[in-house]
Amino acid sequence: MGGTSCDATRSRESDFAMFRMPSVIVIGAGMSGLCMAVKLRRAGITDFTVLEKASDVGGTWRDNTYPGLRCDVPSAFYQYFFDRNPDWSHFFAAGDEIQDYFRGVVDRFALREHIELDTEVTRAEFAEGRWRVRTADGRTREADFLISASGVLHHPVVPDIPGLDSFDGAWFHTARWDHSVSLADKRVGVVGTGSTGVQIVSELGGSVPKLSLFQRTPQWVLPVPNWRNDRLTRALRSRFPALTSLEYRLIEGIFSILVAAVTRPGWQRTMISKLCELNLRTVRDQDLRRKLTPDYQAMCKRLVMSPSFYRAVRRPGVEVITERIDHVEPRGVVTTDGTLHEVDVLALATGFDSHAYLRPVELVGPTGRTLSDAWSEGPRAYRTVALPEFPNLFLLMGPHSPVGNFSLVPIAEVQADYAISWIRAWQRGEYTTAAPTREATDDYNARLRAAMPNTVWATGCQSWYLGKDGLPEVWPWSPHRHARMLRDRHTDEFVVDPAQEGVWR
Ligand code: N01
């Protein structure tokens, strides 16, 4: 026994001798960047900085403030498992409540000193074994690891509608909502019928004198009710935190039905399609129902959840316009049939560039390869989290992450844990620089591509899930499989500390 304990002490001492403290730069202080920051802190890593281009944390929940904004994933599941909030006011919380939660994370986990706001990363280059990160203020910082947590849907797409600039009223993208514009007594036009457009119409329909929804493609809508969490429920959750864990797992289980529906044909897909069809039948007006009927399979586009959209479009003053937009003139929107739809405010719910990821930040690897070169055929990663030829880089919410109608929060946690496991190995002195091999990355991407035909996203519709090659750019299996895949570091699939720079290639 004595000998064993002596050996253990010696081994701890040698561990300590080999223990190195890394420096880490995280790009973005949204949901995934804050998750990474907490995980770094909990791993005892103190030398880390989160660089955020905006003036506040929160990402999506900072940028989106449009009327009716809610998360369409239940709040009990759209939160960090390590920081479960017993106090969510509703089953689906409103945007400002979620933003408060993320601001609260900064305080609860003492992250403030690690976050630099108004600091936009413009370029990062890996040279002499470290990342050199340049920011818009002209400064350069260095770190052993770079973590990209820049989000998936953060570059608003403003469509090139002729005459938009000639419009006399206010117009803006929904992720840049102009709250200085009062909507009282205004005729409002909304372009787009994705999750955003549907939430805005559900909120404003009937409360402004006129609401014109310019719909290019109808959506399938699943009517999931949103209820208020009463005081007793919240008190019980506070008193017995195990209840919040149970609720989290329960909703995760229910969401796995949705995940099964989108990733493979089966009863789940049939059931959800039927529920959407039944919901559509609540629209009795045949002409309106025809306008709202999609000609593609439910869930091919991201499924819209709303218990009130079909009620909202039947309210007085609401009109669904299906003629294509031709141009905008000072008084409003002119459709291809020549009709002028007069509006005072125009909100563009026209979505985001889902393929940009970290870009326009330019990454340059040790061989001189840039991210633009690497992704010239579209964004591809190693197991969603790393890139060949870009050592000591980890991506959160990278290409093919499971973002299709699932909570992104547990995905970020799994990916952050994976990055931590590599950083831990670095601390133990197991390597200094590592990047996945091209072969392993290509093999993995070939497996992804082979699984795509099973998914509902490949059944013939346009959506932000589809890449340049027409194939979905999302995870084609269950999020559990994604978590299992990242449980192991798969070190045999990495190039580690090559003797020559060229070996990274
Ligand atoms: O954007 P979208 P979104 N003329 O790309 C139309 C998440 N989200 O902001 O279908 C006319 O889905 C376009 O038409 P079409 C969620 O993941 C989450 O609504 O391409 N129309 C479509 O109708 C969601 O999926 C929450 O024919 C034009 C719409 O604009 C993702 O964000 C809430 C047009 C764009 O739909 C994006 O949703 C909100 C044009 N020139 C969003 N260009 C939560 O609650 C585009 N459209 C978590």
C-alpha cells in the first residue's frame, strides 16, 4: 500500500511537471462562445479571451429583437445543462428572457474579465506554433488555441429587390429591427414566411391597421402550444433541481421524435406531416388555405412551430400575398401582377447566410492555405469540429452540426467538451500542435453525403439547409450519435507535431 501511494505521489508530481497552461482565444460571445468560456474556466484554464465584435454578449438573442420573438425550442431544453434556470416564464421563452439568461451566465460564471466587446476579429494566422489573431482595431493577440464560436445564422440576407432604397417608409432586416419606428397606425409589410416571418405575423396580425405578408413559398406549421409556467411549477423547480434535469431529458426525448422524422423515413415523419396537415385544415377559407398549402414534404424546410399563425392570418387587416414581388416604389411593394401594396414599414424576414460560418474572418494555416481556399466547394469540417491543415483550431456549430429542429445548446456543450479534451491532452504534454488528416476528413464527409438521401431536407425544396452542391449541410443522424462521435478524440485521425511544415498538407 505504502509503495503504491508513493508511486501515485511521484506520478502526480511528474504530471504536474508536464502540466502546461495554454492560452485560448474564442471568437464570439453568443450561446456557444459563452459555453466554451464556462468550460474553459471549469477546466481551470485562466488564460483565455473571448473576442466579440458587438457591444454585448448573446449573439442571436442580442441581434434579434423583433416583435413576437421566441425560441421555438422549449426553454427547459434551450439552456446549458450545467446552468438550468428554474424560472422560465413560458414553455417557449421570449427572446429578451433568453438574452437575460445569457447575460446572467456571464455574471454567474465570472466571465466578464475574459470578454472583450467591440472587438472584431479580421484575420487569424497560425505561425510558429501559435495562432496570431488580428482585430479591427489593429491589435494582434497570440494564443495556443483558437476556438470559433461565431454562430450559424448571423449574417442577415437582404434581398436585392429593385427600388428598395427608394421606399419612403422605414425598411430593415428583422435581425436589425428598428425600434425607433413606431408601428401604431402603420401599414406593415413582412417579406418572408420562415420561422421569423411567422412569429412576426402571429404577433402583429390584428394589432396594426394593415399587415401584408409577402409569401414566396408557404410553410408547414406545427401548432405546438406555449403555456405559462405558474408560480408553483417554478417554486418546485427551484426547490428540487432534479426536476429541471428530468424536464430537460424528457424534452430531449420528445425532440428525438422530431429528429427521427427529419433524418429518416418512418412513422415519426408520417405523424408530424399529418399533424401539420390537420393544422392547415383549421383554415376554413378555401382560397386562403390554397395559398398556405406547401407543395413539398413537411420538415423539408425547417419546420415552423406556431399555435397562432393560422389564426393571425385570418384577423382583420391581414393579407397573404402570393404574387411575386417585382419591385419596391416609394409608396410600397409592387407585385408581378402590377398591384401596388401600400405599406409604411417593410420588415425583411428573409433569413441568413447559413454558409458563412466564421467568414469573412480570414484564417490562414501554417502552409498558407486559407479558409476561403479550404471551403471553395462549400464548408466541410472534420466531425463538425476541426479542419485539416488548421492546427489547434476548434469549431463550435461548424459545418454539418445537428442544427435541424433541435436545441443547439447541448450540441455546443458536446463540441466544447471535445475541444477541452484536446486542450487537456496538450496540458499533459501529449502534443503541441494537432490537426485532423485530410483522409479522415474526406472519409467522414463521404459518409455524411451517403446518408443525406434519407433525410427529409433532400426531398425537394429550397432551404437554408442546402449547400452549393444541393445537398443538406446538416447532420444526417441523431444528435446522440454526434455526441457519441465526439466522446473520443480519435487521435489516430490527426497529424500531430509534424517535423516539417509541409506535412500539414
Ligand atoms: O429565415 P428563413 P428565418 N422575396 O431562411 C423568404 C432560426 N429561427 O429568419 O422559402 C420574397 O427560414 C423565403 O422564401 P423561400 C430557425 O432555425 C429560429 O425565418 O426561400 N421572399 C423564406 O420564406 C430558422 O429556420 C427562431 O421561397 C424571400 C424567408 O424569406 C432560421 O432562423 C426564430 C426573398 C426566409 O426564411 C431562419 O429563419 C426565428 C425574396 N427576395 C428564426 N428572399 C427560434 O425561435 C427570401 N425570402 C429559435
